[in-house]
Amino acid sequence: MRVAIVGATGAVGHELMKVLETSSLKFSELQLYASPRSAGSTLEFRGQPLTVQATPEGALPADLVLASAGGSISREKAPRWVEGGAVVIDNSSAFRYDEDVPLVVPEVNGEAALKHLGIIANPNCTTAIAVVAVAPIHRKYGVKRMIVSTYQATSGAGQKGMDELLAETHKVLHGQDAGHQEFAHPIPFNVIPHIDVFQDNGYTKEEMKVAWETRKILGDESLLISCTAVRIPTLRTHSEAITLELERPATPEDIRELLATAAGVEVRDNPDQKLYPMPLTASGKYDVEVGRIRQSLVFGGGIDLFVAGDQLLKGAALNAVQIAEDLQRRGGLPGH
């Protein structure tokens, strides 16, 4: 099987290559594509240099395309890649809300990928991290309402976002005023309750993505979800405080026992030992950390919890590769 990464020189592209280094995905060839200005550069994969090519206008000579070059490029070119015979797993928001495009987190709805018509969508990073923790609870106890507050790293804005945090923090530490380009305001020593564009209802698109995508992945349009998305001055790993109203009451002990065996989850929950999810411990980790599990003081039998997941891994590159691995195991890709 021939695999192509489109957007190979970006932050997610680099993570895709790292994840593929040790992936169980069976493939014989890896192709790297990016913008014309990156063409000719080399990246190392499994000890060998690979040359980055300019993304062509037409089909790619690949069986699987892992796309992470932005929504406009995917919307324009992914149908051509499909016409050329490739299955496309897309990291952008271009196809997430199309009815005929599966939106997949393998631990939750991996079988949905088999229904693809050539394109499979990767969820928004914030959604992917949340549903890994929430889906097992929803399956056993039923979630009626879900309130989310996010603490999102600058990695959510790509490499440029992380670079801006470092450069502008350096300015502040040396007595200069911080500027901003990638974010609505200076990010050093600040939190910004504004990610993506504001919608008519007063929520940002980032906040609505959590609602729209969680319902689609869980297959439950009745689920009521409210989100406040906040950018914080960390490099990578998104954290989320989640409150759940349940149809069937559960205790914190019930939830800890349930999540202890849930795929993709690491329960990190011992306040007496100061053990809880944090970007410091979740960065670079494949599993989503879950902790601060406690009884809701608002919803009877409800649960509060805190999660932290690496935005560039489970929120992007890792989830895309896991979709491919799962699809290959199910016979939906060559090489199974």
C-alpha cells in the first residue's frame, strides 16, 4: 500500500511521520507533499531521507492520503485524489459535516469508517479528546447534557501559533511589548476566550464544532452540549473541564472503574498525591488523561471530570493513523 502525506512539513505532518514510524499500518511506500515553497526539502523517515514534492493538481499515486494542508486545499483536491483511487483521511474541517462523510474516532465509532465513499474526516482536536473520555460514559449511563470549558494550547493554531507564543514571551521577558498575528490578542501570560470566528448565537465556531461533532460521532442528535473555548499560553496538549448530566446516576467510583478499562484513556486521579491530568504529563502521550472525577454539585447523579490530551496526537495525527490502522484491520485498505 502506498501512503501519501499532504501537508508533510506542517506541525501535524511532522507528527504523522512520527506516528507512522511505529504504526502497525502495513505500507510499502511513503510519499510527502507540501506547498511549492517546501518542494525539494527532505525529511527523515525510519532513518532514510525522503524528498518533499509539490502537491500536484490532479490525482496522487497513492492508495491512502493523510491530508493535513488546510480545509481549502482538501475541499478542492481530495475529490481528485479519490477519483484516482485513494482513500482520504482528512484532518481539516472541510468534510466533517457532510452527511455522507464518516467522522471517526476509532475507540468510539471505528466501524463508521467502512461506510466511506472515499473520504473519512478526522474530528476537531477538542472534540476527539473529549469523546474518548465521554463515549464510554454515554454508552453505559447515557449523557443528557454536556458542558465543556476548554484550555487549548497554541499548537491548535499550528506551528505558527507555537512559534508566536515563544517569540512573544521572549519579548515580554526582556521588557518589550508582545505583539500578535495568529491570535486575537497577545498570548503570553494571557488567556483568550476566542478561538475561530463568532457565530450568530454568540458562540465561536470552535465551540460549536464540539457540539456538532460530538453528536455526530456518538450518533445522538438529542445530546445538549455547551462549550466555552479558551486559548492558553502553553505549547501543546488541550485540557477540558467537562460536566455531564446522566440519564442513569453514577458515582465517581463507577466512572473510575469504567474508564480504567476504556480504550485510549489513562485514569490519572489521586488528588491526595496531586495526581491529575496536565499538559506537562499528557504531552507526547497517545492516551487521553482523565482525572478530577467527582460528583456534580449541579446535576443529581451527574459527574465532573477533567481531561488532557495531546492536540497534535490524539487530536490530529494519531487519530488519523489509528483510523487507517483500524480500517486496514477491517479489510477496508490494501495490506490487511
